[in-house]
Amino acid sequence: MVHPEKFIESLRRNGISFFSGVPDSLLKDLLAYIEQNVPAYERITAANEGNAIAIAAGYHLATGKVAAVYMQNSGIGNAVNPLTSLADKDVYAIPMLLIIGWRGEPGVKDEPQHKKQGRISDKLLDVLEIPHAVLSKTMSGEAIASEVARLAALSRTEGRPCALLVKSGTFEAYPMRKPVAEAGSLGREEAIGLVLDSLDGGEIVVSTTGKISRELYEERKNRGESFGKDFLTVGSMGHASQIALGIAHQKKDRQVYCLDGDGATIMHMGGLATAGWMHPKNFKHIVLNNLAHESVGGQPSAASIVDLPGVAKNCGYAFASTAATKEDLPPRLAELKEKNGPAFLEIRVNLESRKDLGRPKESPFENKKKFMDFIGK
Ligand SMILES: Cc1ncc(C[n+]2csc(CCOP(=O)(O)OP(=O)(O)O)c2C)c(N)n1
């Protein structure tokens, strides 16, 4: 185990002082330390993991120095193209040290969406020809520091990405401070309840990765309603709106709602342009905006400077608005329902979530079957 401060010190001793990446729950203590202690000019939270590789490349081009790139192993997929066609030794040979949270590590119980990714993560790094070491809680701070030194040196001398695959519990606890001002006063779970209140029952819902899907699942259960009305996108962060778009395009007689997060929306914001371009009248896109990646530790997203309804409008959505309070939400939802799509509603919510929040008991495959029955495929 290592304290985040000691780990950052060992990176700095090896000439690594700049950080880019997308937050991960296994790295949350390290990321809380970075957020609160590393100066703003030495860190950039990226929209997606591929962007983080590109930012690290830009940093190297500008300074000659090596950046650290943090991500969850589910983000390796987003990073593969810039790793192989930009940073690779056979292309521009850009050194960087990847710090990858190893969800779904073999032998450790984890959620279904992490199993395959966890099983193949080290092999994926082998295929990508990225030298790597595994860090775990049983390793001493010195052992961890020596792996950092070895891989940082290898990355620099050979001009290639190297990686640390980090197992659960490697970092000692470091609390994330809550921002003084939050996006809204409404709780996200309460907002999801109000969204369900506004529906007639026949609507198709696609929800995004993380706690939004878990809260939606619990809310349906508490109401005695079928979870088969919802496609709970447990993995594939950032793609929920495009799943919904794919459905809306085929099922023109059904209303299709997407429940998205701000981090997920920004991760693949290009999808808004596609939705605006295709212009499905039955597509309703709701973003629960807490200005943060709340599900993995509350690290800020770029949403604080993004006018999300403005983006939607400028991407060709027919309607876009915002609700920020409990009183304001029902009329805004009624309006969303009436408007022709693609229609967009930002709901500004706070950073609260329940400690005892459950997870779907049914498998993703069962969810798919029930959902397709509901759609009437
Ligand atoms: C490609 C990828 N990168 C990172 C993650 C880890 N992850 C899961 S949920 C989440 C945060 C989502 O943030 P947001 O969409 O704003 O929703 P919130 O949790 O704030 O409700 C992250 C980063 C992931 N699942 N997939």
C-alpha cells in the first residue's frame, strides 16, 4: 500500500509531474490527492481516455517531459487508437506512464461489465506492446516506488508508453472535498423519481453508466415496475445517447428517453451532433448534471463551463432547457414530453448519493431480453 502523496513524490523524483486522465473508482484516493494538491497547470481531466493520451503527447511535444495518464481499464479501449497510431514507438515514440485501475481483476468479485475487461487487461497491454507492472496493496511503498522508477526510465529511454496496472486497495485513503457550490439543490435520485412520474408507462428508457442506472433500477423496484422498461448501460460510458438514438430511429411510434450524466455526455459529445443531424422526433435526452463524475468519487467534469442546453441547440436539437429545483422540474418535464425531438433537458442536481445504493440483481443479458420484449422486437 502507498499513500497518494508518497506515490506522487516517487513520480516527481522520476521527472513526472503532469497528469491527465479520466477518473476511476479504484484510483479515487490518488485522484483526490491530485485534485487538491497538484497545481492546476500540472493536470487536465480529459473528456475521454483517448484525449488523455493526446494531451500527454502534447505535453511531451511542448516540454520534452513525460506525463502520467490515469484511467480505469475500461478506458483502454478509448485509448487504443492514439496509443498505437500516435504514442507508439513505431510512430512518434512518445513516452508516458499509464496508471490504470484494474477493475474485474481475475479472482476478485466485480460487476459483469468489468469481468471480460479485467480478464484481458494485462494481455491487452501485452498485445499493445506496452511494458507494464502490477501494483497491489501487499506491496510496500519502496517496492511500488521501484516499479515507478523502472517503468519511467524505460518509457523515457525507449520513447514508448509504459503502464502500471493498479489493483484495488493499492492507495491509502485520501478524502475528496466537496465543492462549496453544487450544480443544484435537487438530489439525483429524487430527480430520477420525478422523471419516472412524468412518464405514461410506454416510454423506452436508456440510462448511462454508473449510479444513474443503479438509482433508476432501485426506483423502478420501489414502484413495483418492471426494470425491463430500461436499458441499463452498465458499461460503455458515453454511449447511452447513441443506443437511445439507434432505438428511436427504428421505433418512431415510441418515445425514447435517455438518462445521461454530464461526464458521460462530455466523454462522447459528438453524439449530440449525430442526434441533431438525424433529428428523431421521438428522442428525449435528459442530462443529470452534477458537474462531476460522482459515481467514481466526485471528481469535477468540464460541465462547469459548458452550457449543455446551448450545445444541444447548436447541434440541431429542436428544443433544449434546464431545470434546477424540485418545483421547476415537473413543468420542465411536461414541456419536454410535449415538444418534438430531439429534445434536451439538463437537470442540475447535487452531489449526494446513498451509501446503501444497490445494483441490478439481474444480469445484463436478462435486462436485454426483458427490454427487447418491452420494445416489442
Ligand atoms: C470508458 C470509461 N471510462 C471511465 C469509466 C469509469 N466511470 C464509471 S461512471 C463514471 C462517471 C460518470 O460521470 P457522469 O456521467 O457525470 O455521471 P455521475 O456519476 O456524476 O452521475 C466513470 C468515470 C468507465 N466506466 N468507462
